[in-house]
Amino acid sequence: MMFFSLNRCIIFMCAVSCVLSESKDPYSSLVVSKSASPDEIRKAYKKLAKEWHPDKNSDPSAQDRFIEINDAYQILSDPERRSNYDKFGHSSEQQRQQGRGGFPNGVDPFEQFFQFHSGFGFRFQFDGNRGSGSIFQKQRITFWEYENEVLPKSHRQPYVIFAYSDWCLYCVQAQPLWERLTNDLNKIGAGCATVNIQQERPLAKSLRVHSAPEIMVVIDGRVFHHKEGVHKFSSVVNFIRASFPYEVVSLLRKESYFDTFLSSWEENKVAVVFFGKNDKPKLRYQVIAFEYRFYGNFMYAVIGHDEVDEILMRYNVPRHGETVLVFKEDTGVAAASLSMQEISTSSLRELIDSNKFLTLPRLSSQSVFDELCPVEVAKNKKRLCVTLVTDRHTEDAVHRDALRVFVQTGQVRSERVRFTYIYRDTQWEFVKSLVKDDNNINDTVLSIVILWRPAVNKIKYKWVETGWSAVPESRSKVNLEVAIRSVLNGSGELTRETLVKQLTDEHAKGIVGKMVDRLLALHDYIMWDITRDDVLPLLSVIFSVAFIFVGGYVMAYLVKLEEENLTKSQGAAGNHRNRAMESVSRTVPLYELHGGNYDGMVRLLKPGCRTLVVLVSVDTKQQLLERFAQVVFPYRSNKSLAFAFLMLERYTDWYRKLLLSTLGPIGQARPLHINPKNCLGTVLSLNGHRKYFCIYHAKHPGLKKAKQPKAGAALNASFLGMDNSSADSDADDNVSHTRMPFDDCLVGLPNWLDRLFEGSTVRYPVEYWPVMK
């Protein structure tokens, strides 16, 4: 018995030593010291990766060595994983790659001692449920890989992620479906990955995964969750279809839509049309369209529908199998086509990739510029970009068409030359950097320039002296061809050099587009991401806000009732309040405006100062001044304001001249008369320095600038006390029935003062202030 135990101990120690010996040191793999800096690690990795790349090294062990180098760099380039390795001798990623429990190759040397199995040979495995070779284990990703690889790629390639956990029976049952789905998705170019939510908790939290198994799609940086289980293949495929952006492949519903769709070349994009017999576009069409959505617009037409028959005859599309047509500027003829019984994803990608740009593309963004005119340092291999500088005018369209024909005829055939055009108005900063030091270029609308980019923001160029013209008699085509060939063969030099800024993105969405995207994102979040745990707090917030609004409304209503009751019960207290108001009026300094102080209070006012003048009479003076003082009481400490009153019995003529001075020729056309009784309670804001005034009258708010009187308009100012009648008595009879009570004529003054200080009142300029005798 002791002998048997001794054997077990020996085997145990051998297994431990075997495990420890097979753990590879990443520092040794990269041949660097433990104190190496990130730059030293990066240089060592680049050197070894280049040396041991399987395509460049014929050594049989090159592939294993290359994988070892990559694994080591993954650990040492991540500060957190490097710190874990320095502290514990391993990283979490190393444990995952080594298999269950951190053992090499997924082989547990203690399995023979501690395995659980029944007499029927059933064995429940860890981490993937089918041993180290399971598809879950092979496709498993970490949080670092998700953040740095999956998310960036998701803007061009959709990723389908399967979340599982250890001891998950449903995960075992879903494994055949996942294997089939992975096989199909890999063929059409979609990415697949798995996540162990127990061992990758930060990633599970980022993906908002709460249980396993679960399938989600990461597309365009957004995560969509499948809520209908993982056991129906058709349900999962339909979910993946629905995760793509809205109409990434639009469906042809009317024949008239087709011609509109082909005009997408004006957006600097090609038009791609898929033809098939299915009612919906295939998933591989959506994947390809999503990948190339920045280069073209995509449409699907169902063969057999009435609206498609005429299109099939127009472009000789066969009625059997599948067909793809790519259109550029010429919508009458397809620039490229492909017809097969079943078009493979690789053939589709090759067709669209080779025709993703128009015959004469526009430099509409920095990404387009980088792809059409890439950086090339080598002078003997320089890539030329021949660019026509034009405007959006229809007159310039004929010149762009002429350059497009020049490109199509292939008079200059070279892979090192690309022809483009640029809008001067939208890309003015770029064009300005090309012409700022050139005295010979006065008008660049029809100018054409040859560019070479030796660096990202550096350009060498030269202008074609004769420019570009569509006139057949001009020699612009010949001169352009000669200039290009001279630069290619080295006889001609690009003598000019400049630094350019980033191009403006002409396809960027505006404020409305961004708001729509936010609303769609919110809709998707509600539809796909919100779970029961999220709904309860959300409903709590909604009901809390609703309760606050309803409670506030009820409280406001109760306060209103209370105020009405107080108003009714305060008849006796009204006199006391009036006496308090009178004391307030005595605290506001009010001066009578007359000829003696006219210069000081109006004509010689300092900049920024104003005088507020209320028009009163002998009979209404006390009542109006008390009310006026109550209104302006909050502004009594404002040193830029002065408060005064004007006796209309004495200065009616001055008031008439002030009003007539704002009417120009109308004021001199016929005599106008003032009815003093209709002017009582009028308030003037006089700005003596800037020579304008604003006017308040109960019937003239004076707030909307759009309604200022126009020159030559009919004069109708009876509300200011001006009337066409020849006698004051007649004016009294005409307007007495519309005259407001003196208690009400200053009701709107507080509002008017707020607008006055905001600057939203009408300003009436005067050439000079009338003389006050």
C-alpha cells in the first residue's frame, strides 16, 4: 500500500515538473531582459517576426516559433498582463491558451486522479465542454482582443459572438449549431468569436451578457443581443440580418427607383445591383455591402417581379442564376458585371474591390485622398495624382466630362497615375495651400495639377501650364499627356512643394443626421440591450419624473386657488399696501425733463447711458408717477439709467418733432397733430450718445423688429396720439372710446423693460435731437 502511494507521489511530482518546464518565458522568446522598455520589446518583436515569418523562413519550426513570438509580444505589450506575469509567473491569457487549469496543450496531468465519469463513459469537460480542441476554446477572445481587434474591425466586418460558461449544459447542446453557423459565416467573410463569461468578466460586462448561452452581433461598434435562444439556426440567421444598418442593401420596389439609384455617382459612389430569385438579399450580399458601403450604394432586385423585367431586358441580365452589375458615371452601360449560378463571396469581393471608385472620382474626404493618392517615398516609384480643380457650377461639368473621356480612352495607361477632381469651394483650404505662393495662377477653376505625396502632409506638385479645357481646338489633352509622361520618365520635375491640411469630409452628417442617428441608436438600445434588470430602474425614473410634473401641476393649481382667496379677503389690507407703494415711489429719483436740464439728461449723455421718460399731464401726474416708480424700482441703483417725466401740456410740440424725425419724407408730406390724452403713459428710452430712442405704449409693445415701419408705407400712428384730424377736439372724439384707463396703461411696462435691456425692442434713429424751448 505504501509502495502504491509512493508511486502516486512520484507521478505527481513528475507531472508538476512537466507543467513548470513547458511554461515558456516571453522574455526568452523575444530575447529581451525583464527590464526592457516597451520600445525595446517592440523592436525585438519586429526583428524576430520578420526573421521567423513562415512565408520568408523555410525552417519546419518557423510557424511554431512565429506563434511563440506573437504570444510573447501579446503578453509583454500589455502592461497589465506583463505585470501579472512578473508577479505570478503567468498571465490570464497564458492560462487560457494552455488549456484547462493552465496546463500545456490543455492536458491535465491530474485528470486520471480526479476525473468524474460514470460507468457508461460519460465525462463532463471544462471550458468548451469538449476538451482543448473544442470550437469554443479555439475562438475564445479576451477583453484586450475585443477592444483592439474586434471593435475596430466591426466597422467593416460584422462579428458574431457566442457567450458560454463552464458547466453549462445548454452550451453543450448549442455547440453543433455554433459550429455550423461559424462554418457558414467564415465563408461569407463575417467574424466569429466566443467569450467565457466566468473567466472574462470585464468583457462580459462590456458586452452586457448576464447569462449563457447567448449570441450577439457586434457591428459598427454596437452590440445587438439575440433574445430568442440559440437552438434555432433560422432564428439566429434572421437576427444577424436584422442587425445590419437600415437598408444597407435596399430592395427594388418600383422601376422608377432604379434610375434614381443609378444617379448615386453624383455622391462620389458607384452603384451595385444584385439580381436573384430570393425574396430577400442573401446574407453574403449584406456582408459585402456593409464592407464597401463607403464606396458604393447597393440594391437588390428580385428576378420575376414585374418592376424588374424591363431592367433585365435593358441590360441583358440572364433570368437564371445570380448576377451583379456595377455602374459608374455612365448609367446606360454597366462598368462591370458577373453572372454565375451562385456567386461566391470571394468573386463578389474581387469584382467590387476592383471597381469601387468612379472613372473620375472626387477627392471628397481625407480617406479617399489617402487611397487614391497614397504616400510613396521612393522617387522612382512615385504615385501621381492628376487633379482637376473645378467648381460645382453646371458650366464646369463639361470640362469634367472631357477629362473623364480622356481617362476612358486610356491615352495615359499606368498603374502609377490616378485621375481625380476636387471642388474648390468645399476644399478651399487644400486648394489654397497649392496656389498661395504661385503668382502665375490667378484662376484655378479650370486648372489641373499633378501631385506626388512623399509624406502624409507633404506634397510635391506642378501645374499644367495650359490648364484644362473641353474645347476640341485646345491642346490641353496633348499638353497634359506630355506633362504626365515627362514626370513618369524623370525628364520633368515636380518643382513646387507645400504642406497641406486634412481634407474636409463632404459626406459627414449634419446636426439633423447626427440627431437621427442618436434616436436610432436609442431605439436599437431599447429593442436589443435593455433587459428586465434594466427596465425596472428605467420605469422607476419615468414614474418619478411623471410624479414630479403631476405633483407640481397640482401644487400650482392649489397655490392659484389660495391666491384668489387671499385677493378676496384682502380688501381692507389694500390701502396699507398702496401706502407702501407710495413710499417705494419716493425712493426712486424722478426729475422733470425741461429745457434747463435737456442737454444734461439727453443730448450730452455719456456712452452707455439712457434716460427713461414717462409722459404725464397735470391731472395724471401723481397717479402715473407712482405707478412708474413702482415699475422701475428694481433698476433704481443702475448708474447708467436716469428717470424723468415730461409734461405734455408744455412740450407737445417737442414730442411731435421727435416722432416726425423718424418718419423721413412721410413726416414732411402732410401736417400731423398730437392728441395729448392718447399719449399719457407713454415711456421713452432716450439714448443721447447714439441718437436713437425706443418707445413704449400700451397699444404698441415695440418688441418685434420684423414689423418696423417701411419707408413709403401708409402712416397709421393714432395709438401714439398722432392723428390726421385738424383739431384736438376732433381727435378726442375719434379716439376717446379706445383710450385705455390710466391704471392699465403701464401694465406691460415691466415686460418692455426686460426686452429693452435684452436689445429686442425697436430702435428709432434720429438725425438730431429736437430743440426743447
